[in-house]
Amino acid sequence: MTILISAPTQLIRENQTIVVEDLAVKNMVKNHKLARAISDANWGELVRQLEYKAEWYGRQLIKIDRYFPSSKRCSNCGHIVEKLPLNIREWDCPECATHHDRDINASINILAAGLAVSVCGATVRPSESKSRKAGAKKQKAPNSDARESRAVS
């Protein structure tokens, strides 16, 4: 439990803006193959700690909507692949041939979407998205200067 308190504090102290994915943890633990790993990671508590500490330290926390295609969007050219099952950990973009690690690609896209929200104040949603929910939102914006940022995925 100590890491769950110290890690968010360090992230908040070292960064002006933190960007996270707004995951549906309750729905994810229904998948019996993932339930234990998700519960062990305690994602909900981590985000709660980040929210609290961001407000306390006057930092900005931006949540990227769970429908944003962070894993399926090529961080190089923006192409969105139609399907990307969870068992596929690496993939090549059919448009630009960039090779992606699923998690690294998602973190790049999450950070880019969060910084766009931070700078523009607008919702970020892919033009091909059928979901009106696929965006991002600022949690609090106590100051607008974003010196350093980090994505958490």
C-alpha cells in the first residue's frame, strides 16, 4: 500500500499535467482472465489518489475517455486499425508501416490527447469515431503553465 501513496505523490510533484485513461474498472474485472491483475494494480485507487493530490498541489489531471482508441491509433500517422484483440501486444500500421508496442503506443496517444485538451481546452475525438463519448476532459485547471507532463497507462 505504501507504493500506492508514494507513487502518485511523486508523479504529481514532478509534473504539472498528468494524463490517465478513464478505465471502466468494474467492467474489466468481470473478465475472469484479467480480474486478478486489474484488482492487484488497484487502478481505481491510483486515480483517486492522483485526483486528490493534483487538487492539493495545484496540478492538472486530465482523463482520456475509455472509448478513445489509444491502442488502435497509430501514434505516427493517426490511422486507426479496425480491430486489435488484447492478445496482440505488437502490431504494424497498415498505412505507414510503423511497428508498435501496444502499451507504448497507447501511452503516446494518451499523452498527446491530454496535452491537446490542456492546450486547446477542447474534447479530443477521432473523426472516424461513432461514439460521441470518445474524448478527454480536464479535471481541474488551477494553472495553465504545463512545464512537464507524463502519461500513465
